[in-house]
Amino acid sequence: MRQYPLKHQVIALCVTLIVVTSASILSSFWWFSHSYKERNIDSAIDSAAKVLERYVSEKQQLLSTSLAILTADYGFKTAVATNDKLTISSALDNLGQRINADLMIITGTKGQLIASSPKTFNALADLVYAQEVLIENPGKARFVVLDKTLYQLILQPVRAPRTVAYTVAGFIIDSKTVSEIKVLTGVDISFYSSTNEVFATTFKQPRSQALSEVLISRYSNGLFFNRPTYRNRPIPMLLAGSNDINGVISADLRPSHAQFDQLISTVIWLTAFILLLGFIASIWFGNRLTSSLAHLVKTANRFAAGDYSSHSISSQANFEVHALSLALNEMGIEIRQREHQIAFNARHDPLTRLLNRNAFLNGIEQAIDKQKPFIVIAYNLRGFRNINDSLGPQIGDACLQAVAQRVNKFPFPNLALHARLGGDEFIALLELGKEYSSESTIEIFNNWIAKPIEVNDLTLSFAYSLGTCSYPQHANDAKSMMRRAIIALEEGRREKVAIRSYKSGEDEEHLERLKIIDQLKAALNQEDQLFMVYQPKLNLKNGNVEKVESLIRWQKPDGKWVSPEVFIGLAEQAGLIVEITQWVVKTVITQMRAWQKQKISTKVSINISAQDILHPDFIYSIIKHLEANKLDPQSITLEITERDLMENEQEGAQRLHALKDAGFDLAVDDYGIGQSSLGKLKKLPIDELKIDKSFILKLDQSEADQVIVQSTIQLGHNLGLHVVAEGVENQATQDILHRMGCDYIQGFYFCRPITSDEFISWLKNYEDNRKPN
């Protein structure tokens, strides 16, 4: 659909409104003016008709009265009766002169002429016909044609006592007469025959032009065309009974037309002026409106192009456009500020306002382009989680912000970039120079960040772990530099050293670990790579196998085995441990249901991590699987390492109590290598202690290990716990543990981890061998 400019639309709208309004006003004015003119003309004709009627009536009254007096005169009657023509003529002459009559006649009853005034009268035949009409209405005037002359005649009988004669008197109706009437009425009057013979008229038409043509003539002027010249109205009332005589009153329309035309012309010119004025005003208004809007459109286009600078506001803009311009300026300012904020946020960490990972990578690339040596240091705050847990996340965030402020103020003369990787991990790029070697730079930086920080009136000191990667010795691209610095940091934390440099080959190992993580994700969705094995636990007091520990194994499609010590740690780092535990729980519970159907009632231990117990759906999920398989929670022991217990003590303790309340037995795995204390241990709902195998493997050879194990067993019993020793590899170790009062043992000496089918056969053989012969 075609779009028209707003300016043209405004002009078209204004002009259309003016045209419609003017046309409506002009039409209404024309109609009312025309109606008023027509009413005036009709009123003039009505007035003229009344004047003419009154004129004729007065003439009739004069004739009637005069003839009545004459015919009533005794002498006149006697003269008529004796046919005294001299006396009759004298009387007629006297009366005619007195009333200015144009015709005075005495006729006999049979129409013969007795006397007349004037003396000569040559229209006796016409008089005989007229007398017949007049006798029908004596005393009433009639228009009669006598010798092609129109008369107004009246007849009175002469009775002596019977009618012996008729007296006829009348006036000539000619052009002079009607001209006199026109002076009184202001309209034209005409009398003519049916053959268009004119008797009297006020028109001065040429001889060659008939009166009828004059009456119906039309004329034109510069404004209107072909309009009637006269308004004609017949006068039948005056001519009633006068056959073959027509009378018409004609009002000349030209003066009223001229006035009307002048008025209409004035209105038209005024309308044209208004249209022109409106057109000019609409153009002015359209230009004023659209110019301001065009300015706003340009501003919007600048905004679209990314230019948010303020624009000047026209002084001619109306209130709304002015308000819109102000709003656009404010919007531009807000968008510019928001874009700056978005651009800043896209490159910076929202909490610390340091560079983020991507911006730091760009910084490394720019540093590489300069071809100057530099060092990348990845570092984290050791013990930050404890601070965050004990003092709260607000204090923790404040600590991170304080560290960011500290590194931003690091007094380093060369290029220095600082970024936050996430959590409590940071990274820095420091350009080296002649006066700064990598070792001295690392030392200076470590000393600077290790200073105590002030947070909410608290003075806190942190130790840092640093991982370093040098350019160009260790890598020559940005991603490798960052990745290898992080690898050095992770290895340093694993090795528990404060500063660790990247070593050749570690990146390949890291990539291999990433490859293992990807393969592990795929294995979780398949059924032929991951499987469970079970290692029996021997009750040293009665010799029964009452418990087994479930252990996950992974054999890749190429037949290669992946050690649980490798992929479980990687799964914890990659966030896959919860998914793995869910798979293990489902698989083990399904297997327990199958054993239950075979009358094998063995309690099974499942290893879980801190991430598992802190997951909000963990308890619900494991109980759902138990209920689906109609198993009791007491048939399962959940083992969590001592290290995991210490990661989030407060929330972890709450979750352990929830698990205990649900009916599960709980065990502390790898006890003796973590940092738990007796005070913490006694507050947890623990049922079992598993002594780490590092104390058991050489128990028969190490007196120190025997002391530790003996005290641990006594500690566990004093707390009301069962004690399990894992890693039993020989009979001597088993005997020592039995003497120490250990409750359960497990290890390769007793039984290696075996599949579920192998466990069924092993258990049957074990129980058969225990039966007396």
C-alpha cells in the first residue's frame, strides 16, 4: 500500500475540510437566498395582482355607480322611452365627461344602437356579442374586445318600468392604462388574445417579436446561464367570463437576479479567499508539523545508527512535539548510558567490576600482538568457602570486591590486566620488563594481594594459591595461556603448594580429562559401558556377610578401563556427580529388588558426595526409587567422605539429619585423612565409621598405624558407631582387626569387587563352606 507524506495528508485534510465546509455554507446560502428571492418575487406579484384587482374594482365601482344614477334618472328614462336621441346623447356625453369614460352606449333590447358617445361607433356586431355576456351579469364589469380594442364595460338596464334599453359604459384598456398601473405595481401587465394579438402591454418589444416570446424569453450573464427573464402569472379573476382574452402579470427577474448574482459572486470570492487562506495555512501548519517530525525522524535514525547525542529543539515546535523531542533527548541519554553500561557489563564482572573472561582473553591477544614477554597468574582465595559459610554471602561478596579493589591498585609500571574467572578465582596479566623478571613479579604480586583486607569493620587475611603461565615459554595464543594458567592453579591446589608454574604436558593431560568427561556424558546415556560391582563386608563377630559396598565401574567400547579414582573426581569437577549418583541409586535399588526375589537380604552401601546431599531433589529421588521397588530405606547405607562432610558443615548436617529421619543408615568414608574433629563428629547422625585403607594396607607392619586404628575403633565404639576397615589384604591384618574389636572388614583378601551374578554364586559358596560337615 502506497504511503503518502504526512505533510500532504495534513494539507489534503485541511483543504478537504475547508472545501466541504465552504461548499456546505455556499450551498445553504444559495438555497436560502434563492428561496428568499423567490418569495420576494412572489410577494411582489401578489402585491401587483392586488393593486390591479383594486384598480379594476374601483373603475367598476365608478362605472356601476354612475350608470345606476343615470338609469334611475326619470328624465333619462323618459328620453329613452320616447327615443329622444338628442337628450340621450347629451346625457351620455355629460356622464362620459364626468367619469372620463371612453365609451357610452344606449342599445335596444334587441342590440340595436340607439345612441353613443363618441358619436361614431363601428363595432355594433362586437357589441351585440358583448351585450349578451354583460346582460347575464348586469352591474358587473367585463373585459370586452370591440373593434380590436379592449374595454372594461359595465351594463345597466333602463326600466320604465320594464327594461326598454341597456346603458353600456366602459374604459379603454390600452398600453397607456397598463403603464399607469405599472407605475403603481412595479410589474409589467399585458392583455392579449389567444391569437397573440396584443391589446395592451407595458413591454416595448419589436413588432416582429410576439408577446409570448417576450414572456418566455431567457437571458444569461457571466455567472449563470439561460435563466428566465420574467416571472409570469395569469389574472383569471379579472377576466372571468371574458372569452378569448388573456391577461398576465410579469415580474422582471433581472434586477433580483443581478442582486442575487452579486451576492453569490461576493460569497464565491469570499469562499475562494478562505480556500486560498486555508490552503496557505495548511501548508504552513503541515510544514511546521512535519519539519519538527522530520527532525525527530532524523534523530530516531541517528539513534538507530548508534548516535545518541542530544538534538536541538525547534522554537516553532508545538507543545506535543516539544514534549516528544524532550522525551527523545532523555531516551537518547538513557540509551547511551544503558549501552555504556551494557558494553561495560559485557566486558566486566558485575560484582567486582574487573574484566570478565572474554575481555581478558582479548587483553591477552593484544599483549601477544605487542610481542613482549608477560606472565598470566590465575589465583584464588584459600579458605574463602569457610568465610562465606560462616560470615554469610554478603561478607563473602564484600571480600571479593575488596580483593578486586586491591589488585586494581597494584603499583605496576607496565601493562597490567585483572579479571575475575568466577567464584573466588581471579586472573592477572602482567607485562614483564628488564627490571621485572617473572619470579620477582610473581613474588611482588603475591605479597601485594596477601595483605589483610578491611570488610565491614573486620580485618581478614587470606592465603592465595597461584598458578602461572609465561609467554612465550609456555604458550603463544590467548586461550592456551589462560587455560594453562588455570591448569597450574588446579595442580597447585591439588599439590597444596602456594605458587605453581605450568609444566609441559599438563595441558594435554587436561584435554584428556576433558575428553574423559565428554565420554562419561555419553556413557551415562548408554547401557553397556557403566556397570556396578559389589564388595562384600565381613562381620568379624559372627562371620556373616551382612553388607556389601556398591562400586561403579567403566569399561569403554574399545575395552579400556577408566579408574573410578579418575572419572569420579572429574565428574565432581564437571558437575556430573549428581547425575552419576542418580544412575547408581537407580541401578543398585533395581538390583536389590532382584536379590530380594531370590531371598538374598543384604544391606548395600552407596557412595554419595557433598553435591548429592546438597541437591534439593536427592532425598525425594532415592525414596521414590525405594518405594517403586518396595524396599525399606534401612536396607541402604549412604557413605560420604570425611572431606565432603567438611565442605558445607551447617547445611550438610541439616541434610544428613533429614536422611537419617527418612530411615537411612549413614557412614563416614575415608575417615582419618580429613579435618573432622570429635566435637563435629558427635553432632552428626552417623551410624558407621570407615577407616581409610591407607591405615590398613600395612597394618601388620606398622605400629603407628596400629595405634591410630586402635584409637579410632575405640573412638567409634565410644560414640556408639560401627567401625569398618577397608583395604584388608592378608590374614594377619584381619586377625589384628579382630583382636582390636573392629566390627566389619572388606578388602581383596576377603573378596574383590564382583558383579551381581558373581556375588550370588560367591555368597552361596561362602555360606556352603561355613556349614558344618
